[in-house]
Amino acid sequence: MKKTQRTGVIREYDMHSASVKVGYGFILLLCGLMVVIAVFPLIWVSLAGFKDLKEFVSSESIIPQSFSPEPFATTWSQLGIAKNYLNSLISVVGSVACALVFNGLLGYGIGILKPKGHGAVKRLVMLSLLMPPTISIVPLFMNIQNLRMGNSFLPLWLSFGANAMYVILFVQFFESLPGSIIEASRIDGCSQLQTFFRIVLPLSKPICTVISIFAVNAAWSDFLLPYLVLRGAEKQTVMVRLFVFSTEQTVNADAMMRSVVFAMIPPIILFFIFQKQLTENAVSVGIKG
Amino acid sequence: MSKVFKMVSLLLALCMLSGIPFGFSAAEEVIDADLTCTITLGNWPPDTAPDAEKALFENYRAIMAKQYPNVTLVPDYYSYTLSNYVPMAKGGTAPSIFQPPFTDPQLLISQHLVGDVTDALEKFGVLEEFSPSYVEMLADENGRIYGLPRDGYVLGMHINAALFREAGLVDEEGLPLYPKTLQELAEYGQIIREKTGKAGLVFPASETYGGWLFTNIAWNFGCVGESALEYQDEDGRWVCNFTSPECIAAMEYMRDLRWKYDILNADATTTDWAGAHSLLGTGEAAMNFAADDSVDQPTANKGLPVEDFALIPFPAGDAGRYALAGGTCYMFAPNITADQSVALMGYLKILGKLPFLDDSIIEGMRADYQAKRDRGAPVIPAISAWNDEAYNAAKQAIVDEFCNVDMRLYNDFFDSISQGTITLKSEEPVFAQQLYRELTAVIQRAITKEGADLEKALRKAEESFQEYLDDEINDY
Amino acid sequence: MSGQAKRLKSHAKLRENIQSWLIMLPGLILMTFFVWEPLFESIRMSLYKTRNVELVRFVGLDNFASVTGKDDFLQALQNTFSYTFWSLIIGFVLPILLAMLIGETVRGKSFFRTAVYLPNMLPGLAVIILWSAFFSGEKSGVLNILLGKLGVSPQSYLTHAEWVIPIIIVIATWKGAGATALIYMAGMAGISPELYEAAAIDGASVPKRIIHILLPAVRKLAGTLLILQIISVFQIMYEPMVLTKGGPDNASLSLMQLMWQYAFGGAMNYGKASAVAVIVTLILLVMTAVYSFFNRKESDWD
């Protein structure tokens, strides 16, 4: 078996020193503590889900009295969360598609094609990064209503096609691609669009993965615009449901904790499936931003 | 469709037009087969609602389908807040019917954000039954009506009788010895804290809730008439006054509840309405300022057995004994058509919200009370929003039939209203929600900073709210 | 090159430009519809007296004067800087430390990395609801239970004006620090181990290696992440809205939350709400400008 290499400041050679050894043990201890801090709240909220209201409000113990899954089943059916999961899935899939296609094409224009005047667009996109998006939610909502797109997933999907952050990530990635490959494809007679789909996109797997992950996470977590747009119960996503649930004054705190658990399960599953891409690719992209 | 049905519906329509309450229409009869429209119904019971309640609304839907076969009902789980309503009304997606509190109708009417139902009410012959105070709340200056009272409430106090027993606060009959005055409230709360370790009073001092409850306390300290929190001066300008000695005294009382008597719940500044009911219902607090319309919250919803629950009148202050009376109403989307408004009145009639008592409505009430009984909520009389004696008496008879509580735990509350020992007062007249928000901030200061200069805080709140009033009405 | 060829070439160039713009068009339309036009509309609204979304009359800078003249604005401005301050204290150095710690580990590195990143994947709303129960002041509040085991009597955390902002920053840091740490780790991974080896042979102690090799290597990255952090903390809104509702007595009210209150909190004054948003935007622009001025040579973007 290959010996794992030290990559940090501490070198193998230092390990002969007693003080460094102690220090290293301390580092491991701190890392363990960090894991506990990161994970404990999740364990706690799952445990809290087993409590009923009286126990949740009064009990001074973290461990529930009973581990009956019944409260979870009750909240599951009360919330009708299966349908909400499906809605979230629809919302997420469309959002990711729009995030890749529209931002990708815009990024391709700014980063590779660079037609006359692209600099202005680039600056506008950069500037939009700074703008608090919340303030324009009222005029935006009016726009959506005026186009009769209310109570539909379409505006939510399309809103992911207008993300300044993703555009910039695409631009940065495209600019790092070797120009010669793109030149070559143009000489081979590919049109600009063909070049994008045949050459650029296949080379852009890392950035596409990262943006997909970001978009999945954002589309799953978003609730403000979806709340305004998808008000009808038929199309509520999980987070809209959680938000509505949290504003219903009849809701009990224990059921609230269970719905938090339900809202967290899919991202956690997703996380464990894609952890490698997340912790490696997302980072390599982040470092350029 | 059969001729008979057509005849019946014609007859029915005639009776309605002539304003005769139609006492014997059965639910199955078609009232108007030609009325064709779609109405979206806000406040449809959410998935989290008890099954009985959901069944009840399904039943309303079935009756509606029979009475108005061509009216399509679209259930909407929308629950109103001013902030979520406005963009919807503007964008044309507001549900046809929704339920704002009585603080908001005038604002919505003045901003043209709600629909006019005067003609539909005329058609049903109920325009006259409105108590004038409601007409005032729900109409514009031309007397056009934009809403209907849904239910009224009177603020009092919810009591966890078990904690009172535990603290030894019981009379010879074993009933809780409850506070009659605000001073007693503080003292009893202290006893409960000492004997049980639980909070004497839960006070939801967050957002608008704190200010809302505080206005009632302030009234009992004398913030009425000359010292009112809000009034119109000779020039018709709206003025607010939070710095009267009475108001300052009331705020000092809030400070004392925290620092002198220490009877408040731990997280008062983040506690909301649901949180307050939770603490009372789970036995973490003994008293909660709340109204008769929310008695099912601490009991059925939060688990307090009905026999451990009592409803008492709002404690008196040195200068008065007022209780805030209010409620919610039905209002309608600004873009409803004449047909839709007729269909909506038909729907409200089925809900028993118009002063008609036919079999189906009585049946509905019985089902409602039975449902309350089944889920462990107290079945007690409702305070009627209509001025129709026969209607009110008939309703009381049905309540008696299902009553599941020891009425001795409620009598003082209802007697204080019927005998006039407590004065009912509606909320401050303009922009009450904003006023509550300002006052809540001062309350938060009073209960989080022992040495806070409350007069100064109240003066700042007053300046801020005055500017708001100038902006929103005085300068128009 | 002949004139014709030149013309042909410029013709082709023009065609290419048009094609390029056509490719960008869908994205541009979406950006206009979802970002730029609503933003422009907001700026316009800030100059008008509004009744809901209707513009009643042009009032110039009245909304700005009225908004900035109020105590709650000054309080919110101060709070927002306080959020930024605490986020620098709590949230800036921590990810660097985490990255250094994890970077030193030999076995279990990917496990540690995964664990710290996990909170970042969770939906913000769910995280805040979760932590609100954690910081509950009742005896059943999780922190009270934990501290109770150490013999500390129950505290009411969210009613302390001085504590609420640090608490909110702690929550935001819990969610975000791991992800930031991984970015630093990637930056640190770019340092060749040979540098450390060489330094070690020269007799440089571990702290010295950190100061002279590791930290300088991530300095630029830290600068970028710092400005991004400031920008995002400056827009904090949802966390205090759910956790403390801005209280107690506006002690955790942020500027964006004030904006939200003007717009949706009962006041329905979109004109003033827009004025607050424009002010926030201007502050952010100034901060970014200052940053890029000091960072001009290194920045790829200006």
C-alpha cells in the first residue's frame, strides 16, 4: 500500500520532535471537534423529531423518550411532502438545464467569441453580482404576472438562466481554455454554435458539474420567488412548503423540526453521492472566483 | 334540468330579492344553475388541518356544487398577511376570498385593493343586518361594502388551571383564583414562578403581537380619551401620543413584569402567537393574553386537556377595564365580477357566515362543534358579528348541546361582556399594525434592558410613528 | 491584400459579430427580464412617492432624506457594520485555520473535508429554523441543555441585544465556513511541499514556515474571499428575519431587512424600500471600488 504523503507544513522529519508530535495530536483533536460541531446539529434535529410537542418544549434531554417513527409518518402525510418532493425535482431539473444552457451561451459569447461591445455586457454582468437581488423582487414579480407566467415552473427555471455568478464562472473557465483548439474547430468550418456544442461543452465538464451542483442546491433551497410564483398547493416545492408551514400559526414546534429534517434529507443524500465532485471541483472553481 | 328545480330556484331568487330570509331551503336544491364562474377560496384548510375540518370544507364544497352547479371552486391554502397580499392583488392573482384582520380593511379599501360586494349583499337581503360598527369598518365613504365580518373576538386571558392548582391559587370550589387586576397578575405570576418554576405570563413581544397586547394594557392604564394613543386633532390630522403619563406608566409596568416580578417567559422577544400558545398548552407558562376565538390553540393543538383550561376577562388597570374586541373578516379580490361576488355570497351562506339558519347550516354548525369536541377543543359560544337576535339565540342553543367544558371556567369572561362590566374597544383606528410594531420595539427594550430610559424610547417611537402617519394619511 | 478581400473580411467579421450576439441574445434577454429591468425599476421607484407599485409623483431624493433621517436606519446601518465586523472576527480567520488543520492531517483528510462541507449543502431556511431551537432560552433549548451539563444556569440568548448579532454570525459561519475552508485548502495545495522541505532543512520551525510560506501564498486569495464575504454579509436579511425578527428593539435589524420592512412589513412603501436598497448598493459599490483600487494590479477584471 502506498504510503500517504504529508502535504502540509509539518514534514515527516518534524515528527521526531516531541512538541510537534503533541501539536499534531492536538490538530487531530481539533479536526475531530470540528466534525462534531458540523454534524451534531443534524443529529440533534433528527432526534428532536421523535419528540412530541410537550416533550420538545419541556424536556431537558437531547435523547427522545421514544424512537417510534410514528411522528415522522404523521408529519410526512400532514405535509403531503411526497408531492412537494416531486415538485422540487421538477423545479431543480429545469433550473439546472436553464443555468447551463443560457449562462453557458452568454459566457461563451463574453469569454470566447468576444464580439464588438462584449466588454459592456461583461461589466454589466459583474455589476449585477453586487446588486442585492431581493429589492427587485417586486418589479420582477410584476413582470412575471404581466406575462401570465404565474403558478408555473417556467419563470423559476428561466430565472436560473439569468445568474450573473454562473455567467462569470463560465467566462473564467472558457478564458482558460486553450484558444488553439477553438481556432482549429473554426478552421474546420464549424459554426460558432457548433463549436460550442462540439468543442467547448465537452471540454467544460468540470465547470458544468460545479454549476449544476450550485444550481441544484440553490433551486432546492430557494423559496422567496417560488413562494410568490407557485402559491397554489399543487406546485409547492419542499422549501415553499416549509416556509408556508413556518408561517402557519397553528403549526407545532415538534412538527417544524420534522419538516426541517425532510427538507434536509435530499441535499444530504445528494451530498454523499457527489461529495468528491463537490469537495474537489467546486473548490478548484471557487479559487478562481 | 327539471322544471321543478327551475321553479324552486326562481322562487328562491325572488325571496332573496325581496329580502325575506329563506328559512327552509335544503342544501340539495339548486339556487342558481345559470351562474357560471370560477372562485378561488383562500384559507382552505391546509393538509396539516385536522381531518374533521377538511371533511367539513369538502362538505361545503359538495353543497356548493349542488346549489350552484356551474360555479367552479378552486381551493387555495392562502392565508392573508398584508405583505403577501399586496403584490397578489396588484398582479391579479389574489384569491377571490380571503380573511384579513379588522385592522386592515380600511387600508385595503382606500388603496383599491379589494372588491365591492354591495350589490351581491343586497341580493341576499342581509345588508341591513350588519351592525353599524362593522359597516364602518368594511365600507368606503360612499357606503359601498367590501367585506363581511367572519368572526369577532374579545381579548381576555388564557389560564393553565393546572399550574394555578400547583401554586395553590384555587378558591374553595377548586376553581383557579385568577387575577382581576394587572397588579394581581404580577403578584400571582410571581407566586406561580416561585411555587412551580414556570413562567407566570407568556408575553409574545415580537413583531406586532407585543404592541397589540400592550395597547389593551395601556387603555387600562388610562390611554383613552385625552390620552389616547392615536387621535384626530381639530384639523383632522392624525396624531399619536405615546408619552402621556399613562402610557409611560403602562410601559413601566411591562418593565416591572420582567425585572421586578420576573414572571415572563425566557424568550419573550422572539415568541410569536403560536409560541405563546405552545408554552401555555405544554404547561411552561400559566397565563397568556389571548381571545375567546383561539381557545382551541392551547387545548386541541398544543395538548392542554380542556379541564385544565380557563378563559378569564382581561385584568383591569387603575384607570379602566377595557378589552380589545376585533376579529377577522372576509374580503374579496379587487377584480371579482358581479357573478363571482354572488357566488361568493352563496358560499358564505353555506358556511353559515350570513345570518341565515337553514338545516344545512345548523347541520354544519353541529358538525363543527362535534369536530371541536372530538379533537378536544372547548365548545363555547362565539361572539356574534351580526345583530340578529333570533339567529344568535338559535346558535346558542346548538352550542349548549355540544358543550364539553365546565362553564364556570368561562362564565366570568362572557358575563363581563354581556353585563357590560368590561368595556369593549376596537383597535386603534389607523395603521394599527405599524403602531404595534413601534410599540413592540419599546417593549423589547423595557424587558431586555433593566435601566432603559422608557420615556425617551417612547418619544422616539412616537416621532417615528408620527412621521409614518404624516406620510401615509396627513399629507395626502 | 486587395480591397475586395478586405471588404469580404470585414463583411465576415460583421457576420461573425452578429452571430455572436445572437448566441448571447437568449441569455441577455433573461438577464434583462430577471435582473436589469427590475433593478432599473427599483432605482426609478426610489425617486418617487409610491402607493404600492404605482408611482404617485416624482419626489427627487425625498425618500432618501426621510429614510436616512430615522433612528431605525442609523441603527440598521450600525448593525450591518456590526454584522460585518463580527463576521470578520468569527468568520474570516476560522476557514483559514480549518484549512490549515485539515491540510496537516494525513489520514482521514477527505473525511474531514466532507464533514466540514456538509452544512453548506443545507437549505438556509431549514438551517435557521434548526438553530432557533438550538438557541432557545427555555430549559429545553439545546445550548441550555449542553451548558446545563457544565453547571451553567439557563440563559435567554436571543433577548440579549449584545448577543444576537454574534449568534447570527455564528450560525452563518457554521453553514459557510467549511466551504470557504475548502477553497483555502485548494489554495494551500498549490504550495509545493518542497518549499516546506527546504525551509525545514534550513531549520525554520513550523510556525515560521506558516508565517513565511503558507500565509503569503494565500494572501491574495484571502483578499478576494474577504471582499466577497463583506459583500454577502452586508446583504444579510433572512437570518435575522426568521431568528429574531430584527429584535430585541432593532438590535439585529439589518439594512436589507429594513428595506424588506418598508416594502412588505405593513408599510407597503416601495419608494422608501427602494431608497434603502439603492443606499446598500451604493455602499457595496464603494467598497468594491476601494478594494479593486488597492488590488488593481492583481485583479483580472479591471
